[in-house]
Amino acid sequence: MTVSILLQQLLNGLTLGCIYGLIALGYTLIFGVMRLIFFAQGDLCMIGAFGAFGAISLFPNGRAFALPIALAGATAAAVAVGVLSQRVAMRPLRSAPRTKQLIASIGVSIVLQNAVLVWVSSQTLVFPTVLPGANWLIDGVTVNPSTPFIVVGAAILMTALEWTLRRTRLGLHLRAVSESPETAELDGISVDGAMTWTFIIGSILAACAGVMLCIHDGVAKYDMGFLPGIKGFTAAIVGGFGRPSGAMLGGILLGIAEGLAAGYISSIYKDLIAFVLLVVVLVARPEGLLPRVSQ
């Protein structure tokens, strides 16, 4: 294997890892505030992808603005479905045992997948081109136009989330609810409102990840969010639940591990490598690489 192949696989892994990291950000945010593992986070990516596809279809002559249109459609669809899921399925179970909440989130995932399956069937839709330009060849390494968009976009979204949590009034409320919902309520903070905002932000992250996944793979399908959702959950565990930077780090490490496995072993085993990494981290460092710290 040459150096160019190594660099190519690292770049591919970084690109995919940033998408996993965005999904992991949603997991860790919802868990950090609500102590809930929302297993439908990957399916919100799928909803965002189809929202983007639908928005672009509504404006066939808006090719110059295809990317903003796709992001707007994805965000609207994912936020609507995410908030509806929270209010219908998760809010009534706020005081229920964690097992019931977990089962409910899995149920939401199944409902979303089957709803889209009934709506668009099992066909794979070719996602329109929203990023102009051809591939760049740099010292034997092929750089797709989607790569800088995904990497820079993921960095911006993670930074924005960190800033929101640490520097804004909304972030203060979310951190207060995270520490103690009862105390936060006594201080006049709406716990239900904080949880709704948690799902709004998590849905926005999922929508952006869904658009990036479509741009990366070039297709959209009803079950496209299942495996990335599991890997996003894995990334959140590897990085440490409760810290955005840890979630993104876990996603990048997972993506790079997959890229190297695909390049040096076989693409057949790249998923296996991802879960081997999870087991290794759980055994060696159960709290994750960057464990949550009290605010």
C-alpha cells in the first residue's frame, strides 16, 4: 500500500466520521439533557434526506440554490417529525422507567422507517447534485467536493452547539435541566420547553447529517439512517456521552477505523471493525475517551 492510498483512506474515513459525529452529537445532546437514548436519531437523518429531496423537487429551476434549498427542506422535515415524536411518544413517558422510554424510542424508529417505506416504497432515489465542481486530484489523492463541505460543516455545527450550550440563555436552561429537572423547574425554567428545544437542536443536527450522507452516497432510501444511526450511537459511547467534542471525536475515530479497514483489510469487515472498536473502548475506558464533566 502506498502513502497516497493511506491518505485516501484517511480522508474517506474523516469524511464519513464527521457524519457519524453529527449523529452522535444528537444522541449525546438528548441524553445529556433528558437522560434518554433516542434510537430514532438515525431515522431523523433519513427524514431530513427525504425532506431535502422533496424541497429540491419543488424548485427544479433553483439549481444555483440547490444546497440551501436542500438544507432548508431537510431541517423543516426533521424538526417537525422530531418535535412530534417527542410530544407524542417521549413526553408522556418522561417519568416512566428508562426501559419504557428506550422501547418507545425504538418504536418511533420502526414507525418512521415503515411510514417512509409505505410512502415512497423500497426504491432507492438518486439524490440530485447540489455541489458543483469536479473531483480534485492532489498527489494521487482524490478529493471530492463534498469532503470540504462535510468536514467544515461538521466543525461549524459542533462549534455552534458548544457555543449555544455554554454562552446562551437557552444553553444555561438546558444545562440546568440536565443537572436537576426539579431544581430547574423551581427556578422557573420550563422543563418541557427545554426538552422540546433539545429535540429541535438534535433534529437540526440529524437533518444536516442526512443531507451530508446523501451528498456523500448520492442516494436516499427509507432505511438509510439505520446503520449510520447505530454507528452514531457507537461514536457517542466511544467519545463519551454528554460532551459534543467527545461525540465528534468518537465519530472521526470510527470513520477512520472503517476507512483503514476497507483499504487494508476488506470493505466487508469495515462494520465489524467499528463495533470491535466499541468493545475495546468499553473494556478499556467505559466512560468514553472524553467523559462528561459537570457544568
